[in-house]
Amino acid sequence: MDEQQLAAIALEDATPDDQLSQEARRRKEARLKKRAARTKERQQKFAKAKVKAEAAAAESYDEIQQFWNANRAKLTEAERAEFEEQHDYVLGLMEAMDDYVHGTDGTTPQDLQDTITEVQEAVRQFGLCSFTVLNVPRIWTEDEADLRKRIEAREQLVGRGNATSTLINLGYYVAIIERLYEDFRQKFVVERVVIPQYWETITCACGAEDYVQAGTVEDYRRARRGTQGSVRKNWSESTEEEVKHFPEASLPCA
């Protein structure tokens, strides 16, 4: 293609569509589509080459912190500041939760209630983070690429952020870890229900055990207190050692 033809194409491309003939517009549209396709193809090749280079570099890392540092270097200053702010907030909240779980908080009941509300809101907004995934050996390498993709896909499906993927790729805690949340929830959030006991174990003076209805046990206990003294003959002959195992619900020997 000579200079004159190139100049004609450049002029045609710069001319507004409404000033071109129908044939000229078709030529222009075809050229633009081809250019867009070639640009997209170059971008895809570049992206693949970049991913391949990054994967090769990750293989040389001895620890995950090197992987985190490499990925953090790709963030803008604003992105990094946002991640670090959330990371510090979550660490502080988890520290408070851990103190409550272990009874070392030293705070008031209202403080606890405020923390429960804050924890529930954090989980609603950010979901939960699986810390145990970091136990997978060399999770940053190409061998575990499929696992990382499945974790990210699952988080996107749930729709509560990508806290676990963020931890794997950047080393930032942006959500409460699952294990700590479950410990905290079981201790302070779950409402306990008292389950009635309809059967109890009673022990004979000779050491034999049996399961009987709770009402029957109460009858024996009342008898032991003297309300049914006529059946106390064998019990009164038992030694203290024989009856102390179950002092209020022991049976007379046959």
C-alpha cells in the first residue's frame, strides 16, 4: 500500500460518518473492526505472557510473603491504603472477640452487646475468611492455581466479597476468620435451649446401674428422705461407700 492510499484511508477514517458515502462507511467500519480485533488479540497475548511470567516468578518464591509483596506492588496507593485500613480494623475486632471468648476482656455487658452487633454487621458486609487455606503447602504456585480459582469462584457465588482470595493473594485480612467467629457465635450469639431429661441413671448399693424414668428416680429420692420408710431396710444396711456414688437415687439390692 503506497503513501497515497494510506493518506486516503487516514482521511476517510477522520471524516464523520454522516459525511461519507455508504460504500466509504462500510470500508471504514470493516477497518475499525479489524483494528479492534487485532488490538484485543495483542492484549490477550500480552496478558497471557504476563500471567505466565508472574507464575514463573512465583515458583521461585520460598515463602508466601514474597508472593504477597509482589502482588501488593501492583496496587495503587489508594487501593493499598484501603486494604490496610480494613486489615487493621478486622485485626482489632478479632482481638476483641478473642478476649471475650477467653474471658480476658474486662469490659461491661453493654460493651459485649455492642461488640456482638459490630461482629454481626461485619459478617453481613464482608463475609468470613478461611484462614486454614494458608496451611496448603505453596498455595501461591501454579500447582495450586486451580484451587485458588475454585475458592474465588465460590466466594463470587456466595456474594459476600472475596476475603479468602484476598488473604491468599495479598495477605490482608478483610473479614473475620471462620474459626474465631464460630467460637464467638457459640458462646455469645446462639440461644441455648434446655433439653428436658426424661431418663436418669440410678445406682444400686451393690454398684449395679440402670436407666429409669425421671419420675421413678424422684420416687426413690423421696423414699430415701423417709417418706417411704417401709422400703428402707436394705438401704439402711448399706455402707457409706456403697451409696455415695448416687446418694439420692440408689436402689435397694434384690
